[in-house]
Amino acid sequence: MRTFDELVEEAAAASVDGWDFSWLDGRASEQRPSWGYQRLLGERLRTVGSVADIQTGGGEVLAGVPVLPPLTVATESWPPNLAKAAALLEPRGATVVEDSDEPPLPFQDNTFELVTSRHPVTVWWDEIARVLKPGGSYLSQQVGPWSVFELVEYFLGPQPPDVRNSRHPDRARAAAENAGLEVVDLRFEELRTEFHDIGAVIYFLRKVIWMVPGFTVEEYLPRLRELDGELRNGPFVATTTRFLIEARKPA
């Protein structure tokens, strides 16, 4: 069995570019939502001529779809992800656009039949409504409330209700409707996540930077040592929450 220091060194050196979590294979597991977002995305993309994928990350999800529409644009703000997304998507005819993740989106009004996003950090509903064509749709899988909060609160302590519920699907519905969109599908699931070694925890917190803001190994070293001891006796179990939302712009 590898030592704490060996696991920490390995996880701290691993690249966290892009949105590929294969480094965690065999070290952590996450139950997937029943609706199959990438499959739904692929089905929808076969029926439209234009799509904008917002906050595409490294482009991995969009690149895994068999057919892309003639007009396919992806936005991303983080330079390492931009490079990965361009390498994956531009050979297939897509355009990757650098964007600040702040409004406005760099597109004209009524441009896209479909806007998509998987796990966006922030959703600017008014901008989505603006760039959608009349009758167009927004399809997104999002992180739900209190997701993996067992891990968050292990390091940060109990979080206030407004933080725990900040990503509630009811809030997303209200925001979409306030932007003039009609919510036609909204599904929510609670899922099981397991971390099997301290390296998996470190890698996850380095990659998903909003979970424990400003996370570094040095700052949380005593707590990491404590958790490593617990992991020697079995996995750390957390609850992941996800919701799927589809909203349509009136024709």
C-alpha cells in the first residue's frame, strides 16, 4: 500500500487541464444520471443546423457526439481548456471561441437553434434567450444543490442553507422563466460517489476548483492526513446531485 506522501505527490503533479476525469479510474467512482446527457445531446444535434456549447471545458463531451451541425460553436474561458477544445473540435469543423464567461455572449441575437452546456459554473439566462432563435432550445445537465457536500464540509465545516441550495433546480426554472423561456423538461437525481484514496480527493479538489475555493495541499495538510487514515478503512462516500433542464424560446 502506498504511503500518504506518495499519493499526495502523484495527485499534486497530475494535469487537471480539460474536463476528462479518467485519471480517477479505479480510484473514485460516480454514479451517472439515468437520462444519459451525451446520448441526448447526440440525438438533438442530429435535428438542428446550429448549436453553441457554452463553457465547453476541454470539448470532450461535444467531441464525443457522432454528428455535429454545420454551424457548431463552443465557448471556453480557461486557456489550457481552450487549447484542448480546439484540438478536439476544430478538425471536425467546429469553431472554438474564447469567452470570459460573463455576459454578453459573443454572438448576435437569434443565432442558434440549440444552446447546450454540461455543468456550467454560471448560467446567464437572459443571454441564452437572446442568442436562441425563436423556437430554439437550451439543453443542459447541471450540478445540483449540496452536491458532494460531505466532502466540502469535511474541509470547510457546515455550510449555510443559501450555499447548500444555491444550485437548486427550482431556482433554475424560475430564472429561465424570468428570461422568457418555457421549461419543457426538468429532472433531478441524487447519485452515489466514492473516493478510494487521498490522491483521488486531492485531484478532484484541484480540478473542481469551486468545491473548496483556493484549495491547496499545504493549507489542508492536517485534514488530508486525517482523511487518509479514514480511507485506509474504506471509501469516503458522498452524494452527487444532478439535474437536466430543457427550456424553449417561444416561436
